[in-house]
Amino acid sequence: MNAIYISLEQQPMSWQLPSRGRVGMFGLIAAEAAIFTIFVVAYIFYVGKSLTGPTPQDVLAAPISYSICLLSSSVTIHLAVKALRRGNVNVFSRWWFATIALGAIFLSGTATEWHRLIYREGLTISTNLFGTTYYSLVGLHGFHVVVGLLGLTLVLAFTQTGRVKQKHAYRVDVLSLYWHFVDAVWVVVFTVVYIVGR
């Protein structure tokens, strides 16, 4: 027992500061999560309190296929980062492009839904409380998807010009955290808007 204690005591404990990139990204995610929480609570609080229609059950249809595309993009971005860690830039590029494509499909689905709601159902941001909270919450998420796609596209452009190497895997991984956050938030938004709110 004493021998074990002595051997443990002789090994110096090493502690490293967490990386600035990850700390910064987690800080951003925490701040963004707080903002989304406010919008989600507002949506839940005001749902069903509109004095005029349309109501959620009248006009909303769950965007299952587009949601699957967005959630699948978390898998493709994970595979992309994994490929870059192994030094396979070509595979990384393909998975990264797939992530962008899936995000763009989701965004086009949101645009299609909004077009239908505005021009066929007559629901705008000023129609009633439901319209205001719906477009605010889903629009906030859509804005984050756009920002994420811009970042991903910039990395893809750098990759195509040969500037992304295996040594950049850590930085790419930090950016992927933001995309995973955007996907996770959609699970919450989808549940609140298309399941609970109806």
C-alpha cells in the first residue's frame, strides 16, 4: 500500500489551460443559448393567446425531411473533422461540402415554408402574436444557420485553394462546435413549435 502511495506521489500532476478557441466558442454558445431560451419562453408563453387567426394548428406542418437534412449535417461535419485529423484533405473536403449542401437544403425548406405561410396562409410577423413569436424564433435560428453556412463555405474555399492542412484540424473542430449547436437548437425549436405549440 505504501509503495502504491509513493509511486503516485512521485508522478507530477500536469494541468494545461483549456484552449482559447474552445473556451471562446463555448462562451459564444452559452450566450447564444441564453438568447434562444428567451425566444423559446416567449413563444411558449404567447402560444394560444392570439385574438385572431391563423393559429399554429391551422397553418403549420412539421418539416420532417428538412429537419433530417439539418440533423444529418452534424454527422457529415463530424466525419469531415475526423478525416482532416487523419490528414485526408480530399475526404474532408467532400464531407464538408455535404454539410454545406444539407444546411442549404434546410434553409431552402425554411424559405419555402415562409413563402407558403405568408402568401397562401396570410401569416406575417404582424398578423398576430403567433406570427410575431413564430417568425422571431424560427428566424433567429435561420439567421444562425446562415452565419454557420458562411463560415463553412469560407473554410471550403480555403480548402480548395490548398490552405487547409492536417494541422488546422483543431480550428475546424472549433467551428464544428457552432454547427452542432445550431443543430441542437433546432431540436428544441422543432419540439416547441411543431409538437408542443400545436
